[in-house]
Amino acid sequence: MDYISLHQLFGEGKDLNVLQMCSRAFVVFFIALLLVRISGRRTFGKRTAFDNTLAIILGAVLSRAIVGASPFVPTIVASSLLVVIHRGLGLISINNNTISKLLKGTQITLFEDGLINKHNLNRSLLSEKDLMADVRAKAGTNNLSEIDQIYMETNGEVTVIKKDKSTTSPGSADPSVSAVPGGLRKAGNS
């Protein structure tokens, strides 16, 4: 009975056949899955420059292992180091605002106190039409007088904060109604 050696299965160098490249792809898929799990959910959940950098570099480096452009084991070790660096910097940034700002940036105020900040809008590469599209989509209004603040978050998402109903029309809010997850509830109801 003939056995396939690891060399026959995975090959070496750039001259790989279909079986060898598929074998490498199969193994790299599970290694990549493990590395992404180690890096944490935020890698693909937050979509900040800090997280996207890891995703792009990890994909580029691991692809070299599949096609045989770089030696397999050193490529996997380098990818693992990238994940450890990302995770370590992420943990450090939790308690260190300076590192957090350096890695992730800060939110940018686009609208506040009834005024659009045109400088920050330009800095964010947004037009007033883009801003209004976000207001309509996220706040359900086309009227900036109903909006308290608008921010561009560190991941590029625009956050729209509506004014509190009690501040837009004093006396109109029913004090027995409170906002709860899933809707409004009258005080005293469960």
C-alpha cells in the first residue's frame, strides 16, 4: 500500500500542483480561522483602520503560504505574530487613552448646537447631501432641528443622536412614559 508523503501532499516552492495547493488552502483556512478567533471578534466587528489593517495583512501573508510564494511554517509563524501584536495592542488600548487614540483615532463631530461643522465634514470626506442621507436613514427625519448631534465614529459609521422630545417641545412629554428596550412603557406597567 502506497502512502502519500507530506512533501507530495503539500509540495515545496512555487511549483505546486492542484492537490498540493488545495491541501495548503484547506490547512490555511483552519489556521486563519484560529488566528481570527484569537485576534478577537472586534477584528471584523468594529471595522476600524486598526482592525482592517490586520485583516488585510493577514490575508496577504497567508495567501503566500497557499501559493508557495513563501515557506509555509515561517509564513504561519509571522501571521501568528501579527495576531499577537494586534491582540496585545488592543488590550493595552483598553486602559491607555493615548494608545487608543493613536491606534483607533477619535470620533469627529459633524453637527452640534444646530450647526454643521463644515471643516470636519470635509475632513471626513462627506458632503452635506451624504450627511442628510445618514440623518434620514438613521433618525427618520429630514429636519436638522430634530437632531442634537452627529458624529463620524472611528470605524467610519455616522451616528445621529436625536434631541430628547422633552427638550424639543417642553411640556409635551408624558412623564409616565419611559423608553425601554423594545418600545415605550407607561409607568406602573410591567
